[in-house]
Amino acid sequence: MPSASAKRPSVKSKAIKLVQGLPASSTWDDLMYRIYVRQKIEAGLSDIRAGRVHSHATIRKEFALP
């Protein structure tokens, strides 16, 4: 039986799709920004799956917001 990770696209295939989706006029900075954003989104989704979340009310209370 294949593992769960075998069903997920590899980082390499995700990177290839990311590069292919860039306009021809893109710079290295454009590519690095897209990689950075993708990495942050995936980290956030991972946190959600692991239950590392805070309610809106908890954050408002922590920062003494009304």
C-alpha cells in the first residue's frame, strides 16, 4: 500500500509548475517571492492540520483589542 506522501506531489514537481506559471519577463526576485509565499502558505496549512490555531477572540484578548 503506498504511503500518504507518495500521493502528494513532490517539491520538485510543485517547483516546476511554479516556474512554468511565471511570465517570461520574470526576474529571480519574482521567483523567490513566489517560492516564499508558497512556503508560508504550506506552513500555515500544516499548522492548521496539526491543530496549532488560535481563535479570533483569543488573539483580540492577547493584544487588548476591543
